[in-house]
Amino acid sequence: MSGAVVTLVVAVFGVLGTLLAPWLSQRVQARAARDDFERQQTAARTQWDREQERADLALRRGCYVATNAAYRRYRVEILNFLWFSYQGLVTERERDALEQARQAHHAAFAEAQMVASSAVLEQLDAVTQMLSEAYRRTMCLHEGNPEPGGSFDEIRDYLKWLWERWEEMRGVMRVDLGVDLGVDGSAAG
């Protein structure tokens, strides 16, 4: 090859390089901008997902606290009514207290049905049925129509036994909220 051909080839590559440099630079910049946009979108989506998880956890926690309190109050009011009925001292005040606790229980259960996990809902259903049974037995006893298993002592013992189921329900709630359970099964933290 002669020197003129080499010079011509170098000149052609030089001109092509000069002409293509802006186009290649623009493509590289466009690709970098697209990659940066995708990273920002991914980061924003991840942040949104985290915020949604926190909001969901806060909603479930609030619901579980309210549900636990309403169930507890209902159980206590059944026990109170049972005791006053046994003593023959039921007044409108005791009836109202029991009915208010019963209505609060129904409202808390209805809310929990919308946000609780399947495992928690299964526990709530079981405890709700047991509380309903205790209420029914208590009312039958109070009205003078006790049925088998419906004496004062049997209902009181049933409500005490229900407390053990309560602890199981509360444990499932805590697991659903991410509260770690220790080796002995008690809540840690």
C-alpha cells in the first residue's frame, strides 16, 4: 500500500469518526438516561411498596388491638352478667353493659373480617362462636331455662377455658403482625 492510500484511509476514518461521534454520543446518553429513569422508577416502586406494607401493618395492628379489646370486654361482661344473674341482681345497667359489649364485639369482628389474615380470621371465627355459645347459655340460665352444660359453674368454667383459646388467638395475631415468638412460645420483644 502506498502512503497516499494509507493517508486516504486515515482521512476517511477520521471524517467518519467526526461525523458519527455526535450520533454515537447521543445514543449513549439516551441509553444512560433510560437506564437512570428505570432505576428511579424501580426505587420509587420499592419505596411505594414499603409504604404500603407499613400502612397495611398499621391497619392490621389497629384492627387487632380493637378486636382483642372488644372480645375481651364481651367475655368480661358475660362473666359479670352471669354473676349478677346467679345472685339475682341483674338490673338494666347490667343488661345495657352486656348489650354494648356485644355490639362492640360484632363491630370489631366485622372490621377484622375485612383486614385480618386467613389464619387470624380462623381464630376469630372460632372464638366468636364460643363467645356466642357462652352468651346463649348465660341467657338461657338467666331466663330460667338452663340446658345441659348450662349451670352457673359450667358456664363459668367454659369462660375460663375460653381464656386459653384467647391466648392462642392472640398468638396468631402477634405472628401475623411479625412479632417474634420465643422458644417457650411467649412473645419476645
